[in-house]
Amino acid sequence: MKTKKPKIKTFVITVSKKFLAKHPFVGKPTGFKKKILTGEKIHTIRANRKYWKGIVDKVNSNEAVLSVRQWKGLPYRSEQVEIAQFKKLGYQKVIFAKNRRITIDKKNLFDKKQWTKVAKNDGLTLEQFNDWFPTYFKGCVIHFTDFKY
């Protein structure tokens, strides 16, 4: 008798094709797809830590995969297209403070060089990154590679 393989769950995370309405670069392409495929965008930053921690744990225990996708056309009104699938992820807690300081897993990244590195690893320039996130943000970094801060 054959043993049935457990079904692997697929979790979906979407990345923006274009900068969103309240961003100064509104309507311009983000280039996230290419940056993910070339390894330039090595993580995504999300709110709802507890939710994403559960997903990262399931992916890392081989119960699930993470499908990174973009909308083909208008968000929520068109089909999603898969960019990549990840079977191993990294996870770190992040806080952006009002004074534009980043704390990742209780490690303070205060200088502009460190801030710029976080932005670049997220696929953005420092200016784009600062305009993307509110002045106070609490969330997590979901790594597509083994890199950690």
C-alpha cells in the first residue's frame, strides 16, 4: 500500500507592480519582479508579525510554500501571476521609529548607510523606502535568502 504524501499548502504574498496611490512615485513601475528574480530584492517587509511568523514556520517545516505574485492588471480585479516560489524563508521583527531609526530583532540600525541597505534589500531607494512606510511601523522582514541583519 502506497503512503499518501501530505498536501503542501501554498501561501500567497503579492508585491506591487507599480507604486501605490499615496506614494510620490505613483504609477511608476517598482521593478519588484525583476529584482526578486535577480536576487536584488531579498526580502519583503510586512505588518501583522504573528500571522507571517506562522506562515514562515510552516514553510520552513516543509508544510507549505510561499508563492510571491503580482496582479496582472488592477489589484484585486485581475488574475495573479506567480513570480517565484520559496520553500525556505527567514524572519526578523522590525520597528521603524518616528525618528527614522530601524530596529531589527532588537538590533538598532541608526546610520544612513544601514538604513539605505535595508531599503536596497527591499528593492527600493532610500527615498522610495521612506515614502513607502509610515514614520512608525511595527512588522516583520520576510527573507527570501539566508541573509539576516
